[in-house]
Amino acid sequence: MSASTPDSVTRGPDATERPQLDRRVIAVAVLAAFVAFLDGSIVNVALPAITDELGGGLPLQQWVVDAYLLTLGSVILLAGSLSDRYGRLPVLRVGLIAFGITSIACGLAPTAELLVAARAAQGLAAALLVPSSLALIMSTHSGAAQARAIGLWTALTSASFIVGPLLGGVLTDLFSWRWIFGINVVPIALTIVLMLPLRESRPERSGPIDVLGALLGALGLGGVVFALIEQANFGWTDPLVLGALVLGALLLVAFLVRQSRARHPMLPLSMFRVRNVAWGNLATAAIYGALGIASFALVVFLQQVAGLSATLAGVTMLPVTLMLIALSSTAGSLAGRFGSRWFMTVGPLVVALGFVLLMSIEREVDVLSQVLPGVLLFGLGMAITVAPLTSAVLGAVEPARSGIASAVNNAVSRVAGLIGVALLGTVAGTQVDETWLDRALLLCVGLMVVGALFSAVGIRDRRPLA
């Protein structure tokens, strides 16, 4: 089956322009999501340099990562609703402009507190980019062409998680950590230019936006994450930590109650009655929780303990990027033909084996023997997993709900990484050494195995696409 006629994004009546339109739409979707994902990973290798200049130690490092993921994960559901209500392109334009402004604010931040605040604002802008970008593809492609487009989107955007450390390392070593934020201006400007010829039909408005639900979700997550990070400084019995944890949990319960009763919920709980949506998001939580922990722990250890430069720490993860780019589109196409279930089962197990091999890393690290074998399996497993997972979840809902379905799945993945990094101090301790890394990687192994089990038990394959 070839790509279908775009229903919501058009460029003109000439059918000969359709292939160019499809390529332009994919380019816009990839670039918009890429900058949002990139800033979730590019900062990792710069964390030691940031704390050298601004102070704050490991708690600040966690907050620089989690302030971004917190607001991104909290607001992405609201952004998905906005995308379905007001259209993909208008939401993307606002998100891109806001992301550029907040990126500059991060790069200019004079204190640790202002940097964390700017990162939180940057996460709000990023939340507008992710669901709209993928929904743009879902509305312009169908069948096997949609599976291939999702695979390409997944390959290029997922690569940002790993190319981020390399780019961040080069910018930090050659210039300053502040340039990791300033560089965002280039892809943002290019994306806005590519969007200029695109037009979108007016979407049907389905009801008011659930602002109260968004506030409950954001404040609930904020309370829980604050407790997980700050318990390392104050202890679990401190009233501030304990109060934040309890209040956050209560607000999250209130969020779920609100979603079950609201006439126009931000998170339609009925969506989780669809088997692949429910089990696919459970698998996403486990897999991306492990990915967030591993990406954070490896680059911090390789710099602070093994003594590698920021650039070399980023280079060690480059094979993952290359394998994602090379293989994800193929995996997406194969999943479109044969189903996602076993790709989602085998892939996380391959990643888990890679994490086991990475546990051989020592203070006097040998990159070729201790890092490269594990990283290669890490990349192979993620390339097998990510595009089929996206196809399984989004392919289970009708195109009209693709914006909110994409938002839900991306919210789950960001929140999983957010909680994983926040939880790291509790599980592995705050002293970064070989034992700390082994505990972090062991946690990642367990999460990947759980993700594989969820996939094998829960995912049901659709009829193969022609």
C-alpha cells in the first residue's frame, strides 16, 4: 500500500507534488521532535562542567536533567489535546519559537537556580513539539507507508538520545557548556522555513481543554520527583521530603479521578482499554526508564570516575546512534509486515545483555574491551525495539486520536526516564564509583527484562500490511 492522500496537511491540488509533500512533512516532523529529544540527552555530558561553574553537585545534575523532563512529561498530554484541537502546524510553530527563546535563556543562565528554571520552561516548549510532530506523519501516511515513515521518524529522533552526548561533549570541550543550548537555534530556524509552504485543514474542535487535569498532573509529578531527588540531601524522614512525596501522590490520584470523570479529559482513560495501547505503554515505561538511567549513569561515570573528556564520553555512545539510524527504518517496515510483538520482546533482551557487559567497566577503563561490546548490543537492541513499539501503540488507535495517543506514549517514556534518574540516588547511592555504576546498570537490566515480558504477554499483532 502506498502513502495515502494527506487528509489534514496540503500544499496544492497537483498530485505530482505529493512525494515532495511527504518528504517535507517527514523532515518537519523529524526536526521538530529531534530538538526536543536532543535537549533531553545533550546535557548529560555537560553536567560535570555545569557543576564546576555553578556548583550544586549531584543534586543539581539531577535537577538539570529532571526539570526539563518533568515539565515535558507533565504537559505533553495537554499538548496532545491542543494538537488534536487546534491543528498540528499551529502548535508546532508556537512550540518551536518558545523552544528557541527558552534555549537561549538556558545558555545565558548565571546561576544554578535560574538554569533549572529555564530548563523547566524549555520542557514546556518541548511538550508542544513531540505529539504534533508524530501526529503530522500519522495524518499524511497510512498502511505500510505509515510504518516506514514511523520507522524513519523513530530512527532519526531516537538517535538524538545518543548523538546528544557526542555533540554536547564537543561543544563543552571546545567552547562552553552554554553552547549546547545555543545550538538549538539552527534546527529550529530550518524547521520553521520548511513549514512555510504547508497548509492544514481546520480540525474539528472536540471540547474545552482540561487545564485542571494538567495542573494536577504537573504538581503531582513535581512533588514525587522533588522527594526522590532531595531525599539524598535531607533523608526520607525530613518533613519537606515526606510532605512532598505524600502530596505528590495524592495529587496524582486526584489527576486520575479527574480524568475518569471529566467530560473532555486530557488523558482519555478509555484509550487504555485497547490492549496494545495499555501493554505497549507498560513496556514503554520499563524500556525508557532503563534508557534514561543508563544514558545518565554511563556518561557521568566515564567523566567523573574514568576521567574521559566530555567528547570521548560522547564518542563511546556513537555506535548506538549509527545502529539506530541504520536499522530502525528496516525494523519499522518489518514490524508493519509481520507485527511488532517479537521485535518488542527480543530487542529489550538484547539491550539487557549489553548492560550486563557494560558492568565490566572499571575506573581504569578500556573502551574497546569494556565499553564497545556492550554499547553495540545496546544499539542493536534499541534499533530492534523502538519503531515497532511506536507502531504497535499508535497503530491501535484511529488517526483522529493520533495526537493524544502520541502524547500519551511520549509522556510515559519521558516520565519513566524522569523517575528513573530521580530514583537513581535512592537505588545506587550518591557516591559515583564502580559500585554505583554496577547498581545503576543492574536496575536497567531488570527494567529491560520487564519490558520484554510485557511485550511478549500483552502485545497482539494486527493483520500484516501489504
